[in-house]
Amino acid sequence: MTYAPYFTEEHELLRKTIRKFVEKEVAPFVEEWEEAGVFPREMVKRMGELGFLGLRYPEEVGGQGGDYFTGIVFAEELAKCGCGGFPMGIAVQTDMATPPIAEFGTTDQKERFLKPAIKGDKIAAIGITEPNHGSDVASIETRARREGNEWVINGSKTFITNGTRADFVTLVTRTSDAPGYKGISLFLVELDSPGVTISRKLDKVGMRSSDTAELIFDNVRVPHANLLGEEGMGFSYIMWELQGERMISAAGSIGMAEYAYDLAYDYAKTRKQFNQTIANFQVIAHLLAEMKTEIEVCKELTYATAYRFSNGEVPSKEISITKLAAAQMAHWVADRALQIFGGNGYMTEYPIQRIWRDTRLHRIGAGADEVMKEIISKQMDLERIKEAVR
């Protein structure tokens, strides 16, 4: 199928390049990385050398100067590697921890953090979630207190992707007693700073090749030069970041769903029952058709929303709809694909069980389904409708 006006010939050439890279340098090692619970640091450097970590960043900061859809292509194709963990770790590097630096950072911050991240010389993480606060970003407790030309940070963060070996974290903190979102700021914190502790590596159900950690900050001193953007504007910055994160989550969901569909399709064409391939059974053929339909619907939705986002709009309702629909679709497709595999699908020797596990996280990360529904319902003016009914 063609997807005008979103993709050009250059996009399709990039897609082929990324697909070859995934087939040769990623997919053959997925089992090894899943077992280890982490992918090699050298992979980040390798992708930096290939220009993959800065596809849509300007050339002046070391990027390739591509448009927004180069990032969509990258997310889709990387998600077809056979697991969700590796793409997740890379997405944090390209689309979560670094966009706020590119958008709000100083020249010095871009030199010290953004450029090395694009080159693959530094691994990035983003620190939002805390043990007591996930979706409720405005209530975070990690605190930064200014002392002269430094800030002293205390608190903890959890579910930090890349957290066991990141060089720096884009950290959400509270810098004043102003209520709610008004007292929140962002800092770039180097994780080899005194007082930073990796309290534990977390053991996850899925996304296992992506390392995830809990971090403790105990009187960590950070220079004022590492304050990202303006003090007190951190909530606005992180809400902006989450819009891009949700879009890239949707693109990754599509890639994983297509991978699951392809596994199921190929299996159905070769698996025999009652002297015929199971693809010949109407119930299987119709299920595959339904899976394909759901994927294509979410593709069109994602591309249309990405087009608006790439042109400077930030349609948060539509982004939330896109993220919700794509995340739910991906797990639905993976679940149906596993069903087509039958008992084999539940065995660890078949990759569909891993995709089934990994797609589940898309319905939690970057805003859980319930948060997406809350955003959507508020922008549908449902509160006004309720009042009218009364």
C-alpha cells in the first residue's frame, strides 16, 4: 500500500537501509540480549556511527537533518527486530531524553549532552516516574534546592529505561513549593555524580533486553548550567516531550504488530491440521484479515496525526487517540497471532510469546490507557455535557 503524502522515495530507501541493519546486526542477537537482560553498549555507538540516532536532528548538532517521518520509519522498522526491549532503549535515546535538550537547551548543553548522545558516545535516560508517582507528574517529590551556583537534588526515580548504564538523565524535579505543576523544573544530571545510586535493576515480564533501574539521588550537586530551560517550566516541557513520546510509541506499536502478523501469516501457511494448512480454514483466514485491517487503520491514523505534529501542531487529543488505539491494537494483534500458533505460541522457543509480552507495555508507558482516555474525554467537553444533562 502507498501512504501519500507522508513518505517519499528517500523515506523508502531509508526504510530498506534500516531493515537490512536490523536483519544483519540486531535480529540474530535478540535471544542473547534477552537472556542477558541488556543489549551491548556498543550497539548505541554503532547506531550513532550509522547516523540512526540523529535522523531528524539538525546537522549543526550532529544530526542528519531529516524530517519527522524519518523518525517514524526508524521506529517502525526497529520494532520488527523480534523484541521490544532493544527498540525501547534506543527510543529513549532518540525520542524521549534528548528532544527537550534540542528544543530548550543552551548551546553548552547541546555540546555536552545532545551531540554525544547523537554520536552514541553517551547513553541517555529520562527520569519522570517515582515509586509513589507515575501518571501524576505534577505530584512528584524529587526535590532540587539551590545553593549558590549549584542545585542539590534529593529523591528517587523508578522504571528508568537505560538506568543501569546511562551517562546522564533528563530529570524531572520540584524546585519550589508552588502547588502542582508550577514548581517543576528539568535538570541534566550526570549519573557518575557523587550521591547517585543505582539501587536495583528491575526484573520485568517483557522488554527484557532493555535494562531498567531504580535510581536514588542523595544530596547530588548539579551546576546551575545543567538546569534545562527556565526554572518552573519543567511541567510544560515534559508534557511537550510526552506528545512526541506517544507518537513514537504508536509507530513502534505498528512495527511490532506487523511483525506479529507476519509471524502468524507465515505459520498459518505452513502449519497443517486435518491434511491442510490452517490458513485454509475460514476462521483463520478471517482472523488474519481482521488483524491486517486493524493494523492498516492504525497506520493511517498514526501517519495523519504525525503529519500534523510534523507541521508544528500539538493536537494532544488526537495524539492520545493515536497512542491509545495503536497500543491496544498491537497487543490485540499479538494475542491473536499467539492464538494462531496454538500451544506452540505459548512456548518460549517461538518468538510470538515475546512479542505478546512486550506489546503489553505500550498500554502502560508514555501514558497508560486510562490517562489517554482521561485526556481524550476532557477535550471532548464531556464535563459540560454532564452539566447539561443535570
